[in-house]
Amino acid sequence: MGIIKAAMHAVGGALADQWLEVIEADSMGEGTVFTKGVTVRRGDKRNNNKKGSEDVISNGSIIHVYPGQFMMLLDGGKVVDYTAEPGYFKVDNSCAPSLFGGEFGDALKDTFSRVKFGGVPSYAQKAYFINLQEIKGIKFGTRAPVNYFDNFYNAELFLRAHGMYSIKITDPLKFYTEALPKGADRVEISTINEQYLSEFLEALQAAINRMSADGIRISYVASKSRELSTYMANELDADWKALRGMEVLSVGIASVSYDEESKNLINMRNQGAMLGDASIREGYVQGAMARGFEAAGSNANGSAQAFMGMGMGMNAGGGFMAAASQTNNAQMARDAEEKKAAAEAAASGWKCACGAINQGKFCPECGAKKPEAAAGWTCACGAVNTGKFCSECGAKRPEESSWFCTECGHKNASTAKFCAECGAKRA
């Protein structure tokens, strides 16, 4: 028993009116992974096949396969033929399996050899369809916080992740025999997701831990969907492909939240980083004082009494505030001086390939020699030249009162043809 391709001219609009069955997949939504084939217009008064059994596909019947579908012809519960090619196929009980591999080529033949029906036809025949399109919108959420060591914060943090993932069936025969519940005529992804969700979440935790080991900051996890899909492929796809014929295609994290202790650690680290800036610290000190004056002025018991109390407090803590301001101002002055010195060094010095700014002839960081300055001159028209005449306007190079040696940098008189320091010829 098998199937053969039906000629297109033989499959017309009147086919459903003949006594032979015309079978198509039942309604297949985005979440449908498996469904039974149904007879087109069964029970219609124009259909002459009144005695056909539901579990018998008559010899010569037509099965219509749409793009993105995998059709299996079963006899007695075993697969006897299949196709992943779209088109019309005629059931022929006298032929051997044709095995139209479609996009899978010969990859399914090994799986078929393990599940095929090896006896005589049982006359309990059915057609089933598997969805080959991407199955999207499968929701997930971590049941417990996942540990995440963040190198930036240098702390073990804990996060929860919620989002959606998608799968694709890569070996429909293996998926049929290993992943689908037996005896079902229709399976939605929500039906079997619970069965594999624990495996998915286990692999998700391993993938998140791998992101942590690779140094990705915890705050970047939600924006790393593509990387997370790659990690999930490494963690889970090998098992799911080999055992169940499906793979994780994409993972999208909709939200990431932290437990209370992790929030406190992150906030403390961020505040510490901000207060490391002297200008921010000084602003905080001045702001605290301003808030104190504002609170004193709005005191319901009288501003005079409040200011008196505030004055006593300031006398007690004024020394600390003054010292804090003095320290902040001193650091801001040092920072300004360092920036100025760095800018002056960059302007008067030269930058080595290693990134260091230098004043001498050799870089103290890597020992590289200072690059030689180009021996050129700028014409009145703006062009930079090296010869005696301008390449743009033809003007003659102006006489100079002096020139610098390109070898040692020594300044020489304009009339000198050779460097007085090293003897190099004038360029």
C-alpha cells in the first residue's frame, strides 16, 4: 500500500463529487502540531460515497497536501507511506511506498525503516498531518529565581525570566512516534508543552548560566534573545532533535525581574558608582542642606524654632559637611587638572599605536619610535605638497627662513642643503 502523485489535470473541482474520498488535513492553526485527515464534503448529498467507512481509505482516493504539511498514511497504526511535498496524491493499495521526502530528502528513510508497517494491510487506514511551520507563541516562565553571577557587580544575583519560544519539527516521523500521545487524532502545542516545559526550563537555566560565564551583564539579558537562542540550541537541541525530532527555533524574553536582595545589591552598587564622582557627591551635600532649609521653613510649629534646631544641628554636623565639601572640591580640582594635563599632552605630544600619549622620541609603554613627520609644505591655495611646485595651482614653494631635518628634527638655516646635526640631505 502506498501513494503516487496524481496528475494535475485529473484533479478538478468536480473531484469531491465522485465516489472516491478526497482527504485534506483538518483545520490547522498556528498552535496545531498534529491532526487527522478528514474527507472533503463528507455527507454532502452530491458525494456518491454513502457507504464508505471512516477508518478505510478507498483505493484510488486522493489526499491533498498543502505547503508546510507532512502527511503520513497509516495502516493498522503503522506508517506505510509519507510525503512532505505539497500536491495531490493517489492512494494505491497495490504499490510499494513511494516516500516523497520533499524538503527532508532521504533523511527520513532511516526513521521510516524503524516505524514502518511490515505485514499485510489491515484495512484500518488513516491519513494524519504534521505541521512543519514554525510553532510560535509558546509561553514560559521560570518557577524559581535563576542564579546569575555578574562580573560587573561581582556578585551572585538571582533573576526570573518570562517570555515565549518557538519550535520547529525537523523529523516528523520521530516526532510522531516519540513526542505525540498515542491514539490522539489532534494535538495542540499547549497539550504537550507541559510535558517538555521542565526540560526547556532546565536548559534555559543552563543557557543563562552560560551567558553569565561569558561575561554578559545581567541587565543585558532581556536584549540578548538571539544569543539566548544560540545557547539554547547548544543546551537542548541535540537531545530534542535526536530523541523527539524537534528543535528550539527562537527564544524571546519579555521581562526580567530580580529578587529583593539582588535589587538591593544592584542599587547599592549603582549608588556607589555615582557617588564616586566628586561633583555628584558635592551636589548631594548641597541638596541635603537645601532640603533641610526647606523642611525648616515649612515646619508647622514655627520656622524660627525649626531654624534654631537646625542651627544647633548644623553646629554639631557642620564640621563634617564642611569637610565633605572641602574634600569634594579638592577632588574636582584634581580631576580638572588631570583632564587639562591630558588635553595638553595630547595636543603637544604624539599618540603611539598602543594608545599612549608621549612627548619624547620613543614610547615609554611599548618602546615604539615616534613616527617621522611628513616633509611637506602648504600652498596658498590650501594644497599640501612635497615638491618645489604646488600640484594643484603650480605655485612655487616659498623660501623658508629655516627647515627641519626629517631624520633628526634639527632646525637648519634656509640656505643649508644638508642637516648640520646628522648630515642628512634636505628634502
